[in-house]
Amino acid sequence: DAGVTQSPTHLIKTRGQQVTLRCSPISGHKSVSWYQQVLGQGPQFIFQYYEKEERGRGNFPDRFSARQFPNYSSELNVNALLLGDSALYLCASSSSRGQVNTEAFFGQGTRLTVV
Amino acid sequence: AQSVSQHNHHVILSEAASLELGCNYSYGGTVNLFWYVQYPGQHLQLLLKYFSGDPLVKGIKGFEAEFIKSKFSFNLRKPSVQWSDTAEYFCAVNGATGFQKLVFGTGTRLLVSP
């Protein structure tokens, strides 16, 4: 079975631009979460979606938004990019009904560089 | 505020040495605890998890961790490391209620020399 897949793997954008990152969860998983991992730090929670509804949001500005589609795939959008948005963006899926007692499976991530 | 502290940022060991990586957390309530590993060029993978029950949990590849509630700790151990254990290790905590939001530590880079 395919794991969590993310696209693109690498991306270079200019300050002020907008970016869309994509994630396909493991087949059968209905919960998708997004994390930002800055170099030298652990991943930081951005959003969790379950059944197309936002279930949780981390401490990120409104420039960050996401959505989940009927097939449970998800997009993360970041507007007005700043140099500080350069990071590895990770998507995780789980089989939970948005509950906590399950394992999150991570994708390879999208490496975003803002210049 | 919820936080996870990993005391060792870089660890260098020789093969067959024993490993213990420290993890302490700050969280107001019942928690679920995880150790994830990231091998070079690969995605984050779950090593082991604790939800409830026996505080000594065993994971993949001979790793184990002990949850000590009174110390807010969840240290990772392995009796004898191998070169293939070279990786970055992340401790993470999630509240046992509410939505799934993992709070990660800053990670420990382990280098095992042959």
C-alpha cells in the first residue's frame, strides 16, 4: 500500500508569492494533519482536518490555510510568503475519527525555500 | 503551555554501546507519548507509542521506552546500538482528549560509528 504522498517534493518561491502544497493520505485514512519543520527544530502543528472539517489549528498566522477534499486529500496554502516560511512541510494521516489514540503516519514532506 | 524537552541534541556512540535518550514533557492532563525516528533521506517513522497500561513499552528494532508519570519523562533506550541506528530521534506528546495535535521536541541526532 502507498504511504502518505506529498507534492511537490521541492519548491522555490519568491517573497510575497503564494504556494499550494498537496497531500494524499493513506487509503482509508480520513484525518490529515499538517506540520512545519524548520531546520534544527521538531515539527510544529499547523492544522488537522477530519471529514473535510478543520478540527484543530496551531499558532500560525492567517496567511496559512488548508482544506480537505471529499477523497480526503488535502491542500495547504500559504499566502504572502516570508523568508521565515522556508521549511519542510509535513503531512500526516491517521485512521482516527479525529481522536488522539491513534498513530500518525508521515509523508516525505515538501521542502519550501523562499528567496 | 505544552512542550517537550529533549536534553541531548547530538549523541555519538560506538556500535554495541547502550543508548538512552532523555525526554521530558510539560502538559496539563493525561497524555499519549511517542518516539519517532527519521533516518537520513527518509520520512518520520513511529518507533513506539504509549497510550495507557504498562509504562514500559517496546517498539521496533529493539527500542524501548519507559513512561514515568511522576517525572513527566519518557526516555528511549536500546541496549546495543548498531550503525544503522544513525538517525534523528523525536519525542512527541499528544493530549489524551481532544483532537490529534502532536507536540514535538527539537530532536536528537544520533551518530553510531562502526
